[in-house]
Amino acid sequence: MSSQALRLSLVGLALLLAVTELAGQRTCDLTSSRRLESIQTNDGYTTYISAPRIECDDGTRIRADSSVYFEATSSYQLFGSVVFQEEGRELVADRAQYFERVGQLQAQGSVRLENLDDGSWVTGDDLLLLQEDDARVEDDVTVRGGRP
């Protein structure tokens, strides 16, 4: 890998891991990956990540086969064997989008959400999760399609 490509990758990673200082916003860090490549666009960096492992400051953990991170919107597109974990819950899906600033997860394809405390679960075709924040006193979950 050329030194310029390495610098670009390191700059992209540094931007990816930068802490957002705006009040009420959660931040997430890429804790490991198999490979990443960043491309600078007009809106900031777009980073392609193989086997991402992501941890957020609110305890949320995410992993997938691959993802694309968009710096401009602090959002992830996640593909293949997506696992999203938070406070006593685990979601698995074929693909998902996570908007870290607002704590919104949209998941599609073979969605299964399990309560790890009591073992209850729900399945569906797609799911929308709005995480608790300053404006929401508790998580809001909507599951559509499939069998309960």
C-alpha cells in the first residue's frame, strides 16, 4: 500500500472515530475491522468497511459482514448477518441502516428481535427502532410483516 493510500486510510479512520461534541448525540467507534477504504467526497468521507465491529457510548454494539459509513450523516449501511445489541436486547437481520446521531435503526430481511432477559422474541420483515434519548423517554420499536 502506498504511503498516500495509507495516509488516506488513516485520515478516514480518524474522521470515522472523531467524537461528536453536540449535546444529546451519541457517538460510535469502529473497534475492529478486517479492511477499510475511505474515499473523500464533497460531503466528507465515505468509508467501506469489511467485518465491522462498532461500539457506541450508550452501550450499543453492532457487527455485520460489511458496511459503508457516511461521515456527513454519521450513518452506517450494514450488510449481511447484522447483529445489533443494546441493554438486554439483540436484533439480527440481513441488512440495516443505523443513524448514530439520532439513535435510529432500520432493519430489513429476516428480522428477529429478542429480549435477552426473558427470552421473548418477535420476528418480521422489517423493523424501526428509535432509541431512548432526551426527547424520547423510552425506546420505540415497530416491527412489520412476518409472524409474531
